[in-house]
Amino acid sequence: RIIRTLAAHRQDSLETLKLDANARIPLTGEIGTLFGAVLRYNAPRLRYLSISGIPFDWTSIQGLSALSTLRVTCTPSDQMPHAPLRVVVDALSHCPRLEVLNVVFSKRGDTVDLLSDVFLSLPRLKTMAITGSIAMNIALLRALSNVPRSAKLVMSIFYPWQPVSLLQLAAILGNHAVNSSAPDIRSG
């Protein structure tokens, strides 16, 4: 009901939005579509967005240029599956004021694509905490390009780990460590 109300009218004074759906309430693709419309068209001044338990379309944040904090617990549904990482990175690159990013990707359906030609510039980032597969963390680290040295990066990785993936992660962390302008990385 709240999402329908927000979708009905433009919310020019809305700066903070936190939605945590009750797991006992079945969500439909319609809710995800309505929520996407709220973000695209009705919340131009949104600075803080926290979403948990709601089907979420990453492209819906592309117009939120004032967004400084984004917390998302991904909940793919049959109507709105998990987005490919390329879509996530592209959406985040449209949020130039982002300072805090906290994403928990779903254990089911992580779609990790190669991002060798995609770069994520977050020049105001202070904290980034990512929970996901080792492949997701590796791909995001590779995509990061313009992040302040003072930024805090926290990675949490779902099990199972695979030896090849761990070697790739170790290589990336090693390259990262010798870069004097790279931010510190901590494991969570």
C-alpha cells in the first residue's frame, strides 16, 4: 500500500526512504514495477535509500543524482530476477554523490559477467560493503576505478569458495595493495 501511495504522486520533499518488506507477505512483480516508477519519476531529491525484501530494478536508480546512501538486500523473484553485474555497475555509475554503498547480493542467481570494459567511478565514496559470491566481489573490485584513498571497502564472500577464484582474488588484492592511491580493503 505504501508503494502504491508513493507511486501515485511526485514526492519532491522525499529525501529518505527505507522499505523492509515483511517476508510473510508475498510480493509480486507489480510491486517491483511500481517501486521502480517511484524511484524513476517521483523521488528526485532522494538522498538515502534502503531496500530489503522488495524486488528491485537497478536501472530505476539511474536518475537519482542526489543519492548519497544506498543499502540494498537483493531479493530476486520470478517476476524480477537478479540483475547482471554490468547493469548494477552502470546504475551505480549514475549516482555521482554516492558516499555509502551496502549491497547484499542474493545467494541464488548471482549473474556475474566480465567487466573488462566497464569502470565504476565513485569519487565521493566513504564506505562500500559488499556481500556476495567470490566472483561478484572480484568483478566489482576490477570495475572500481575512481575511489578515494580514504574509502573503506568491506567484502564478505558466500561459501563455497573455489581455489581458482581465491587465486584470482589474491592476485587482484596484490595488485590493489601496490597501488598507492587505492583504498584499504577489509574482509567481513
